[in-house]
Amino acid sequence: MKKFIEFLKKEDGPTAVEYAVMLALIIVVCLTAITNIGTTANTTFGTVGTALTGGS
């Protein structure tokens, strides 16, 4: 029983879970940012390409 109570008092497990949740949130934010940057870059290149093609 004593070992079970010590196991419940340890904070290693919850800390690992917290780190995993933070890592998941960071990955989601990074993927969202990369997607938005890619969409913006694609639009910009499309606009420039159209302007260059239309000018000749």
C-alpha cells in the first residue's frame, strides 16, 4: 500500500503528459503557420506569373 501511495504522489507521469500535450499544440501551430505561408506564397507567385505573362 505504501508503494501505491508513493506512486500516486510522484509527478513524473503528469509532467510527461503535459509535455506531450504542449508538443502536440506546438506541432498544430507550426503546421497551421506553414500552411498559411504556403498559401500566401502560392498566391503571390501566381500573381507575379500572371503579370509577367500578360506583359509580353
